[in-house]
Amino acid sequence: MKRPILVLCIDRDNDLYEKGKVSGPLIGREKNLEGAVALSLADPEDPDSNAIYYSIKIFDQMRADGHNVEVVTLTGDKRLGYTADKEISSQLDKICAEINPVSCVLVSDGAADEEIIPIIKSRIKIDSTKIVFIKQAKELEKTYFVLLEKLRDPYFSKTLLGIPAILIILLSLSSYFGYGLEPVGIIIGMYLLTRILGIDNIVFDIFNDFRFSFERTSWISYIGAFAIFSIGIFVAYQTFQGGVGMNLGNEKLVAHVIGNSIWIIFVGLLLIMVGKSIDAIMEKKKFRITKYILYSAAAGLATFVMLVGSSWIVNISEPYVDFGGFLFSIGISLVAGYFVTTFVNWYRKELLVNMKIEGKEAISEHGSYLGKIVGIDAKRGKIIIQTVFDKRYVMPLSAVNSIDENVILRS
């Protein structure tokens, strides 16, 4: 059979999933049309839908001319950069392995997608490239609306507006209290470092999992946790005042405050975890409990190390802690963390084996469609996934991130 030509459309920032809740890659005319319609209804101004429509038009024209052709839309990630390019590369590798195209026609909606061209060229020959612009958008007008649209996007707005806003607030507070510029530089530097390492997205995902709702039992635990956090802040303030009265140095003062208040914060966090676990049991989603066990264990071990570390730094009352004791506490935490992780992985495996997930669709954490789950190999600890081309491959049970209507897998 003659190898097909791909009409390849790229949605690098994954608006299909973020706005239209459609998982990529989209393979075939029907899937692409459904995805474009869903995205158009979610955001009529998004240019990605125009690119998909144009891809379908090219597909129809080439098929009418007698070419063996297939239309595919690849999706990246809202964070762009390496994460998006890696996801697109992974999807393209699977498409090339299963369809075995001879070449492609690349359709793009602008400059951001053009950055992916070297990655496409490394895997498949590009016969033609088409950049789709909206006709009414002249250069200056287009630039204005692009900037305006990006400012409406939460991902870009928290960078373009968030950093200046934080900087203005910190500079104002630092000037008001007479602390100088050094604290501002430290805070902004740490914030930018978390952005570079992607820690902010991890923290955001964790906090997003703990949304407040009166329709769930966990709202009681949130109120209790808020009261405990308030007490913790009050204790921290009282400890700070006492430390100043004892003429403690800067590092001893900070350690003194942490040592007297961190355990209260941990109790509040533990209360929230208990509430979320009750939610999971009532909603018959026990698999989520494993995540809350890990969160609780991580918070508990971190609290233990910080308590011992603060005692070692301050050392103004019994029990006195030396540096060896502090290192020993870290070692104990590492061993305990290993056993907790091993237990949670075993418990997850047991839950998955007993849950009926066969027939559910497997989606990556970036929103990409992986296939349908057709079986579980309990002995090997594997999930068997069947792609849209009826090919099968396996992934470890440990890759399961969450289970709802679909099964979300870590890539």
C-alpha cells in the first residue's frame, strides 16, 4: 500500500485541551472537525481552530486530486518551551510509527508554531508549509489583539502582570518598614528560580486539587485548618517577639520561629488531608487517597527535619541537638520516605487491580489521547493500552495519576 502524505497541524500551546477539552493527537478528518468545532465554540477568537479548518481543506483538496493523504493535529502543552516540544515529539513519533507517512504538509497559525519546524524535519520530510492568518488582522492591529489576548490568558498574565505587581508590592513594603532592597531581591530571585524549574506549576497543581466547596465534607476540615493556621501565625508572631527580646541573631531568630510554629501548620495540613480522604471515600474514588497519604507523609517528614534542624541552630533549651543528630534525622526521613512510597505504590497496585478500568480512555497529564485501556497485567504491574490503530503497548501501573471518567497517566 502506498505510504500516505500527512497534513500536519500543530497546536503547540494545547488550546484544544485547555479550552475545548479535546485530547490530542487528532487523527482523521472527523476527529479534526470535531476538535475544531469544540475549540471554536469555547473560544471563537482562537487562531488554532482556523489552522485546523485549513488543514481539513488541504486534506479534502489533496484527496480529491487522488493523493493518499491523512490529516493529523498534534498538541503540545500550555507551558510551551521544552515541555510542549517534548509532547509534540512523542506524539509525532507514535504517528510516524503507526502511519509511516512519506512526507507532510505543515499547517501553522503563526510564529510560535514555527519553532517546532526543526523537530518535525528531524522525523519527516516537509513538502510544504502554510501559515494561516486571519484576513482582517493587519500587522499593527494583529499585534495589539495578540497582546490583549495573551494578557487575558492566566498563564501569560501571571508572568506579564504578576511579576511587576509582586515587585511593586514588595518594594513598597520593604521601603515602608525600612528593610532595604535585599529582601526584595531574595524573594524575587527565589520566585524566578521556581518558575525556571517548573516548581510553581507543581505547587499550583497541588493547590488546585484542594479547592473549597460546601458540597463536599472537606469544607469542615478547611474551616478547622484555617483556625489552626491562624493560631500558628499568632504563635509565630509571639515567638518572634520573644526571640527579639532574647537578642537572638537573624538565623537563630528564624529557626526559633520555625521550631515553635511549624508543627501547628502541619496539624492544619493533616486535617485538610483527612477531609479530602473522606471526600474520596464518599465519592467512591479511593485511588485519590494514595495521593493524600503521600502528601501527608511528605509534610510530616519535612516538619520533623525542620524541627530537628531548628533545634540544632537555636540550641537554647533541652533537648540539645548537635549536627550529627540533625544528619541522623535526615537519614531517618529518607528511610521512612522510601517505606511510605513503597507502601503507597503497593496499595495503588492493589486498588487498580480491583477497579474496573478496562474500556476507559487513557489520557496523558498534558491532555494527549493515548488510547483505550484493554487490560491489566497484575503480575508484571502493567496496563495494556490499545491505540486508535489497534496497536497495543504497555505502561507501568505507577504511571496512573488519577482515575475519573478517564485514566490520567504520567508520561
